[in-house]
Amino acid sequence: EVVLTQSPGTLSLSPGERATLSCRASQSVTSNYLAWYQQKPGQAPRLLIYGASNRATGIPDRFSGSVSGTDCTLTISGLEPEDFAVYYCHQYGNAPQTFGQGTKVEIK
Amino acid sequence: EVQVLESGGGMVQPGGSLRLSCAASGFTFSNYAMVWVRQAPGMGLEWVSSITNSGGGTYHADSVKGRFTISRDNSKNTLYLQMNSLRAEDTAIYYCAKQGSGGGWFWESWGQGNLVTVSS
């Protein structure tokens, strides 16, 4: 099984700052089948990115994803108040599909 | 508008059974794979089970294999999860979700979740 390790566990930033979230896979993810989700307290996850770098419908362009080998990154170019949440990476290229443990982006 | 709505959760004793349902609307249900993902209290997301658009292919996590069964009725636009031999560690919010429109086993539209509590 592909283990996804997200870092940092918590990211403390101010609105307007740039957030860089990392997700490292224990092995190469087939065809860059990597997604990112945002989850706010009491809400369902929301798809942000699929295929490592494709924004889902309605997702602002301040969210971007990239991959280099087994390292995947979600970047939020300038944090808005509504962006403070938990973010999960998800690989769906290797069975079984797996999720990272999450990174919490909190207000500093 | 795409909507998926879970129902059927609740409290059950260890060893008991529950069936979750997920009613879908706003899209052609039979065209999309579906999934159940769960989240234990205060924890992250865990994939549970997936099913192809036709229902011909089903997949389960090792943690639930032999106890849970995913199925769908395309004539009713409904997804199911039959959960047997429930354990305390199955306590979680269970989400159903629809496959992304771009293809691939990522999950584009999620329900609000349904709490399952396994406790004596």
C-alpha cells in the first residue's frame, strides 16, 4: 500500500501569506493520480485538485498542485480567511487508494 | 445540482449490522463510480469501499473485507453499504461520494456524512 505522509502537521500563517503543503508518497504514484481535498469543521471534504495539478470546478486559481517524483505539493498563493482548514492528499493510482493524515492550516 | 445524501446510520452494538444508503440526484448516476469513505472521531479520512458505474466491480479495504458489502441500484439512483459484524473501531462518520467528471478514482461531490456508532 502507498503511504502518504503529509507535512507539516500544522501550519500557522496569517491571511495573505503563501501556504505550501507537502505530501510524500512511499512509492511512485501511477500516472500522477493524486488529489487534494479541503475539510472545514463539521463539513464534508471538498475536492480541490485532481491529477496532481488540475483544479476542480469552481476552485480559485490561488490553489495549485504540483508533483516531482514522489513529492506532491499544494500551494495556496495568498491565504483568504475561508482557507483555514484541514487539507488531505489522496492517491488513487495504486490499489488500495489511500489518504494522507492531513495538514491543518490555522490562523497565526 | 449534484447531490448525494446519506441515511441509515445510528448506534448499534458490537457484532450488529447496519445498512447505509446514499441517494443521488442531479447527475446520471449510472455513469459514475461511487465510494464510501469514513472518518473516525478526530481522525483523518479512510477509504472503505468503491464500486464501478455498472456495479460489476466492487472493492473493499482490508479492514472491512468480508464484513462490509457495497452495492448500487441504478434504477433507484441509490448506493448502499451493508455493514455486518460491526466493531467499535468502525465508529465513524461515513461519507458517500461521486467519482470525478474527469475520470479516475477521485471523489468530486460528497454527502454531508452519516454517523455510525458501535458501542455496547
